[in-house]
Amino acid sequence: MRKADVVAIKEGVKELLRTALIAVVPILIVQFESGTVEWKVILTAGLVALFRGLDKWLHEADKGLTDHKGLVPF
């Protein structure tokens, strides 16, 4: 595995963790305070974080998997 690949994976994982921290933790706090935990909402926010991390990895790696950098062209 090339050094550039490792750096791209690290950046993707860091972005995933940042997004999960910003998105999922506040949702958990509010839901625990209200006494109801909606796992579908938490899962959805987690999936958004996952896709954001994947997008960052594709953007950093630029392996030509798509015609543009990332998951979407914009």
C-alpha cells in the first residue's frame, strides 16, 4: 500500500469521526434527555457521516474511480 493511499484512508476516517461527533452526539443527548431513543434517526446520521468519510477518502485518493473527485460531481 502506497503512502498516499494510507494518507487518503486516514483523512477519510478522520472526516467520518468528525462528522459523527458533530451529527450523532447532539442527537443522542437530546434523545436521552427526552427519554426516547430513535435508533433510525441515529443510524441515519451515522450513515451521513459514513458517506461524508467515503467522499473525503475518494477525494483524497483520486484513483479515477469516478470522473470527478468524491461521490458526487458538485
